[in-house]
Amino acid sequence: MKFNLTQKIAYNAVFSAVSRIIEVTIALVIIGLTTRYLGESGFGDYIIVVTFIYIFSVVADLGLYSIVVREISREGANEEEIINNAFTFRTVAGLFILGSAFFISLIFPYSEVVKYGIAVAALGFWILSNTQVLMGLFQKHLAMDKVALAEITGRIVQLFFIILFIHFDLGFLYIIFTIFLGSIVNLALVLKFLSKYVKIRFRFDFKLWKKLLSQSYHLAVAAVLVLIYFKLDTIFLSVMKSSEAVGVYGLSYKILENLIFFPAMIVGLTMPIMSRYIFTDREKFKSVVQRTLNFLLIAVVPMIVGMVLISEKVIKLIIGGEFGFADSPFVLNILMIALGFIFLGALFSNILIAANKQKQLAQIYFVGMVFNIITNFIFIPQYSYFGAAATTVATELMVTALMIIIVYRTLKFIPSFIILFKVIIASLLMYFVLQYFSYLNIFYLICLGGLVYLLTIYNLGGISKEEIKKLINRS
């Protein structure tokens, strides 16, 4: 049975969203178990390890992911050659870059257990980084359901071993080791599913490596700059404040990170289409961008508004009502504002990539990095995790605004934000309803809020009947 393009995107979006909700639920269970087992200080050490090694994993990407998606989406592209060489290049580079993380950590004032944890985590993140470069092919063929299945399975394996290791009280390093166990299962399934499209082999076409790197290095620099202003606040907290402060901030930040999947998922599905039509069919390109923006706005605004009411319930649910993490709900509410700009940034950054404006994107992120470092140095010593959260919001706002300016200068086009008025009205109605029923269980509140919001946004015309018909009608 054939599906039209809208149906394919919708199927992948819905399947990925549902599966990602499952994955986020598992991730939150993992966070809950680790926070209760390790406590504020131990969980702070856990966040330090994951954040530190994540920096190296982003460096190891070398900007290849987005370039691979773009290149295999071009007319007449040799998928197998590009994917295999990118996979080999990423594997070799990741082994070297992530392998150096432990030695670099020795210069930081961390405890011995944190440094050993970084060494253990490096192995898991190396496996995970090898998986990520393969995602582009699934995106092109709109087969993200396979990716979702692999990720969920990997998460379940990680959760199983966390429960097992906590039961036997094996300690901090074994909790870190579960990252590797989940990643290896994830990679194995991705390779199995990918065999339908290409056969994965190590390829050493150094000429192609050079070509890919010449196009991706601006993105690699941009990714590092993003990483600096997105993750450096945690590193600053770990140096300027205590592990407890990192734990309070890290718990809220982990929730934020698990919500960022949505814009990445939606824009990831439309990125191959934008790359295909940006220079060949400008009207179709504009249509895809506009619908993507509408979808992102419809999704993110109620998340921000709703979290104001349920943030305390969310934190208590995760930590099981245990003592500690008292300020995490307030930090989470601040970070949710940043989420709105992250949603928009996901779209406009990918538009710039599709338009071959990686250099300008890197320049924007450099400005964001400098701004973030300066403001963190000013506000973290005085305001701790509240200062770090506020700095994140200010940085995301500035970076997103600069992206929109460059997109307009490049394409003389900016999608309309008019749907935002309808979204705000629907979100405010949802807020008042949830406030009235605030005594209910968090799961009832989420379901009630979602129902009120969707019915309101539909009746306001935010979701059109024409779009629904496109989802129903076969091609």
C-alpha cells in the first residue's frame, strides 16, 4: 500500500513521537533510579561524567551527520559509498577523540571515581557515536521507525542492568557501564535494519573522506561551539560549585534534553526534503518549511505553559518524593523557556545547512559561545544553577534570532509566525483548566491538558481539515 509524502512524514513523526515518549519514560525511570541510588552528590558526579564525555562525542562527529543526510539526498547520490566511508571515518576519529577524554580529565579537579567513570563512559559513547552517523539513511527513506525500535531496545537493556546493579549494590562505575551495554545493543539492531538498504563495510576512500570533511568542518566547529554554550554551564558548576549543585541543575537539564528530541525528530524528517527542493523548487521548499514551523510552534508552546503547573510534580515523580533537589522545579521552569528557542533553532539551523551556509552557522554559534562563557562567569558564582539556567535562555534567544536574520538575508524568505496567536490562546485555556484541576494526578493532568489543547487549536483552525485529509487519503 502506497502513501503520499504527507502520510509518510506523519507516520514517521507519530511512530517516532510515540516511541520517543516510551524512550523518554524509560530515561526518566533511569534518572529516578540513579538519583535515589546515588543521591544529590553522586548524581552530580554522574552528570559530570556524562556531560564531560558528551563533549568529546560531539567533537568526534566532525559535522558528518548533517552533511551525510544532505549528500545522500542529492539526485544520483551513491548511498552505499557515502554511508560506508562516513561510518569508517567516524569510527576511526571517534576512537581517537573519545579515547583521549580520560587523559584530558586528569587536569580537572575531579575525584578519582569521576575520572574512572569518564574512561568507562567513553567506550559507550564511542559505540553510540558510530550509530548516529548511520541515521541519515533512515531519514532519507523515511524509515525512522527502525531507529526508534533500536533506541528503545537499547534503553530497555540499560534499564535492566541498572536495576540489576542497584539490586546488588555494585556502585557508581557499574551504573556508568550500563551506557555501553545499551549502546552495543542499539548499534547491533541499527546495522541489522540498515542491511535492507546498504551493506555496511569499512571503506577507506581517503579522497571521499577529504571531500566530506571539507564540507563538514564548519559544522564540526559549529557543533563544538554549540556544545560549549549548551554544556559548559554544567562544567562551570562542577568547578565553581559543589556536586550537589550539579545534581540539582543536572536533573532539570536531563528533563530538558529528553524533550529536545521532538524538534530534532521533526526537522530531521523534513531535512532531506528541504535539501532536495531548496534550489530546484522554491515554492515546495517554502511549503515544507512553513508546515514544519507550524508543527513546532503547535508542539512547544503548550509544553512550556503546562510545565509551569506540573514541574514540581514531575521532579517529585522522578525522585520518588525523596528529600533533595528542592530547587530543580524552579530551574526546570527557566530552562523550558530555552526549549522554545531550541525548537525554532532546530528548523532555522537546518535551513542554513540545506542552503550550504555552514560557515555562517558556525559564526553564529561562535557569538553564542562567547556570550555564554562571559555570562556564566558573571552569574554562576552569584546565582549558581539559577544563573546557569537564565544564561542558557539568553544564549538560545540570541542564537535563534541571528539564525532567522541570516536565513532572511540568504533566501529573502521567513515563514509566517501568525499561527502563534492561536497557539497562545489554546495554551492559555489549557493552563486555566489545569490550574483548576491542579489537585489531580500528574498523568491525568497531562491527558486533560493535551485534550483541551488539541480541541481548542483545532477549533481555532491551527490544525486544518485539509491537512487531516492529506493524512487520510491514499496517494
